[in-house]
Amino acid sequence: ASSEAMLLLAWLAGGLLSIVGALCYAELASAYPSMGGDYHFLRRAFGQRIGFLYAWARLTVIQTGSLALLAYLFGDYLAAVLPIGTGGSSLYAAAAVIGITAINWVGVHWGARTQRWLTVAEIVGLLAVIVAGLMLAPPEAAPRPLTEEGSIGLMMVFVLLTFGGWSEAVYVSAEVRDARRRLGWLMVGALALITLLYLLVNLAFLNALGLAGMAASDAVATDVMRRSAGEVGAALISALVAVAAITSANATAITGARTACALGRGFPALHWLGRWDTRRDTPGNALLVQGAIALLLVVAGAFARDGFQLAVEYTAPVFWFFLLLVGVALFVLRVREPERERPITVPFYPVLPAIFCLTSAYLLYSSVAYTGFGALVGIAILCVGALLLPFLRPLPLKEID
């Protein structure tokens, strides 16, 4: 960012664009509630084969890659607080994947209860950082940008990565009471709160470190807490980041397994993946497969220079490609099924959905342009799924629905 205003506007834009996306998803979820989420929307709009490609990508790249990168984030920061020697981050990351999978395999209520308490801890910790940063005296040196011109494209890749996760709400749309009418308001309200928190925490960072101090820091929140409370504060914020990462990882596991389960129900050859354990009320087989793939990615990351960076590169382009397709699906289904009841509709149609599609297309380009070898691997895995298509016979939509 070339100025404080540019920095704050990027976070505000990220919140507004996420709210636009949430409105698009809320319309689709209210018209087509399903545990399959995006998979359900895409196969209705484009057919079973595109739906399969998305579910394949989600199982092998998007959700498992996200689970791996969050596990590495957890491992990196926990290793800073409780070092266990070389390879500690990777061992902690592997333990996180195994633990989260086990909790959700035991039952949906355990996973939901864990998510609730982790989220409370995350928000309380974030508020502590905001208070600490705003109470500190500003640095003596005037903030000075690293470059004359900021890179808005690169900024938005990381800002929207930070906001990412709001679309996961649609995967539990079939399990939330009166979701067809409430889900849109829940998503928009939550994103408005998150946007406010992100703006406040960045104001606290600016006050405590200045723009140049933020740009020079590898761990901004840690540096703020170190100024406020010394090494004890730095250790506390490292623990907070670990909690934040495990919170998101748990949510990722909950929703990702539901897509895999929906995939199994759409293709007879994968029926074992679609089994729902009624006793524990959870997609047990899908959780185990998802956890195993994420664990393999963690192992691969252990041999890379930066496991977290590799996981981001692996995941981002494929994620934005399918998010763009979901935006297009909204237009397709409006035309193809105009009589369908839509308890929630996107305001200012078609302007807001068009903004969502254009933003996703731009982020697809940016994620390829700014990432490295990991992106090519993720795209290659998607192509492997395309090669499997001729050998899989999908069930008719009416049999699944």
C-alpha cells in the first residue's frame, strides 16, 4: 500500500465485495438448499460433469489445500510458543489435521461446539489486539511507503483470502432452521461485523507501527503486542493466531466433507463416499478421505521451503475459477428456472452479480500471475479429475434430489 488511506480502503473494499458475493450465494442457497453447496448449484446450472469437476477440485485441491495451509499456520505459530525442534511446525500441522478430523468424525455436535468456543476466543483475542494497538503512542518516525505506487491487485488477493470462508455457510443451509429466509441476513450481518473488526485492527496496527513499520514486519500483530506487553504479549498473540487458524480449519473440515458426501451420492462408483452416519449425524467416510488428503499435503509441505506458501499457491487459482462459475450459474438458473421460488434475491440484479463475476475473474488472473509452482500442481490435479470423467456415470439429477 502506498498510503494509509489505500490500506484501509482495500480492507473496506474487501468487505463490500464479500457482501456482494454473500448476497449471490444467499439467493442460490435459498432457492436450492443442499449440503452440496456450490456443487449443487453448479450441477444444476451446468450438469453433473461440471459438478463432478468442482467436487473433485474441492476434495483434492480447494478444501484440503485450505485445511493444510491453515494447519501450517497453526503449526508455525504454535511452534513459536512451544518449540519442539526441527520440523515442529509440520508435526503440529499434522496433529491439527488428525485432531480436527477425529472431532468431526465423532459427531457434528462436537464439531459445532468446538467451532463456537474457538470463534469466541478468536474474537476476544482480536479485540485485545485492537485495544493494545490503539492505546500505544504512535512511532516517532513518520510512516513512509515502500513504493511510490501500491499494487492494488496483489493487495486484493491477500485481503480477499483473509475474508475468504463466507461462502462455506451454504454447505449447512439444509441444516439451519429456516435457512431459506435467514441465511442471507446472517451472512451479510457477519461480514459487516468482520469488516469492522478488520478495519479497527488495521487502525490499531497503523497507530502502533506506522505504515513503514507494518510493511517491514513479518508478524504485525506480534510486533504490536511486543510493544504493548513485551515478550509475554508476543507469545499471547502467537497463541491467538494459532487459535484463529484452528478455528478456520475446523470450519473447513465441517463443510468440505459435506461436498465429498454429496459427490458420492451423485456417482454410483463413489457411493461409499456418500454414506451418512446417522448415529453420529456426520459424513464419516468423507471426513476420513478429506483428512487423509490434507495430511498428504502437509507431508508434501514439510519438504518445501515454506509449507504455508505452497498451500496458498496450490489452492488459490482453482478456488477463484470455480467461484467465477458459481457467479455465472446464478445468471443461468435465473433464465432456466424463472418459476423457482427464491425467498432471497440479489438486489440490483444483474449489476451486483456482474460485479461478483468480474471480481472473481480478476482474482483468478491475479492468483495465477502472483503465484508459482504450487498453482501449476493444483491445476494439474484438476485436469486429472477431467480425465476421470469418461469412466464415471452420473445419476440423473431427479434421482439425487
